Amino acid sequence: MNDLIQLFAIPFFQRALIASILIAVVASTSGTFLVFRGLSFMTAGVAHAALGGAALGMFLQYSGILPWFDPVLGSLIFSVLVAVVTGYAGESGISQKMEVAVGVSFALSMSIAVFLLHYIPPTQVPQVWGYLVGDILLLDNLDVVLLGGTAIILVLIALLFNKEYVYVSVDMEGSIAHGLNARAYHYLMLITSALAIAFATKAVGAILVYAIMVAPAAASNEVMRSVRGVMVTVFFFALVSEVVGLFASLTIQASPSAIAGIIAALIYVVTMQIKRFRDRVNADFDTEFPEEEDLSDTFYEALSASAEQAHEHEHNHD
């Protein structure tokens, strides 16, 4: 017990725990809607774009072209570019086009990173690759502050535009047809998610970000039927993965990111089995069960109702 108390008193461990909570918040507010939108691959694309942007920023610094250019600024610019390209490809609502755009951006960013590594001083190369691997135990106060600010902004946006995000994620064409400014919410969701992923990548690396942003959200979709339930469960799954990975890494001397990623993947596998078992049990009972309500129908009907109410209000006002 004394050892545990002493562990919590160590500053680097405190920062790691705080970052674990903040990344779980980011996964809950951003990863949930990316999975709804069918854009889980975007997390990997943005995280690796951040690596390419960091490499460009470091090259501009050490070559003397732009000595003031910070690698973090480069990672943010590249991440936003990926989000904008992905958003442009997906304005029609077809998620397959967005996946292709993410894949092309992913390849381009990694190619730029590998190309520029030859022109960066060897002593600085590990700093670039740190965006890929990362270590939650090596965070400084600035990393935690940036991550905290990002988490707060995402929570506020998710609270303000929760319904709009759901409509855009499930049926963008229907949302446009019913008068919702879907393109604006579409870009807002992608750009804010990209910035969150970039800051999280800077803090803990692309491996942990991808594992925590995607696996808990996918697992929650297997067992929960409401948007709020999915978001709460995502937060819980992500936090458990990170905290267990953090403590396990101190015991077995392994990377906390790697352990957290393994645990998140195992949670997804377990939830898949739970869903299959639940479906099998329901099928074995020769009883009529109401069909599971399709989320897209629910959200579409809600959008239709809100649109009709708006028209009614305008008519009465006239």
C-alpha cells in the first residue's frame, strides 16, 4: 500500500493518469462519431499525417528555412489538411470515398516523413518517430494542458451539436434534404476530431491513439443501443484499457501503449462474443421479440419531426 501511495505521488505518474482520463474523454466524444460515420481509418490517417507534419516542421527548423516553425504546428496543419480532404471527398455522404481519401493522405504523409528524415539531424530523428510510438509516462505539463484544452472543447461541441452530429453520421443526404446545414457540421466534426487526434498523438503516439479511438467505440456499438450509452461505454472501455496498461507496464516493464492497445482489442473481441451469445439466446426462444430498431430510421424520423415542427412554427408565425 505504501508503494502504491508513493507511486501516486510521483509527478510523471500523475500526468500519465490525468492524460489517460483525458484521452478517454477524447475517444468518447470524437471516436464515437467517427465510428458512426464509418471513418475509423481516419484516426490512423490523421495520426500518421501528424508524424509527416512534425517531420516537415523539424526540417524547416534545422534547415534554417523557417527557424520559428514548430513541429507541433506542422502536425496540426497536416492533420487539418487530411480532415479537409476527407470532408471534401465525403460531401456526398458516401463513406467509401472518404476512406479512399484518408488512404491517399496517409500514404502521402508517411512518404513525406520518410523523405524528410534523411535531411533531419540524426539526433532529432527519434523525436519524429516519437509521434508514432509515444509514451504516456514521458508527458510534460504542456502536453497535459494541451490535451486537457482539447478534451474540454470536444465535450462542449459534443453537447452543443450532439443531435446534428448523429444526423450527419447516420444519413447525411437525408439531413441535407431536410434543411440541416449538414456540410458545416460534417467539416466541423472532421476538423475538430483531427485536431484532437493530433494533440493526442503528440502526447501518447499514434499506436495508442488509434487503439483507444477505434476499439472501444467499435466494442460499445456491439453491446449498446443508444448514442448516450455508446459514449459512456466508450469512455469506460478506453479508461480501463489505459489504466490497466499503465499499471501493467510498471510490473512487466513493457510499453503502456502496447498493453493498452492489446486490452482494447481484447475488449472488442469479448463484446463481439457477448453480442453473438445474446443473439443466439434470443433466437433459441420461440417467442416473438420486437425487431431491433434501426438507428438510421430513428434518427431520420427524429430529423423529419424536427423539420416539420420548424415549418409549422414558421407557418404560425406568418
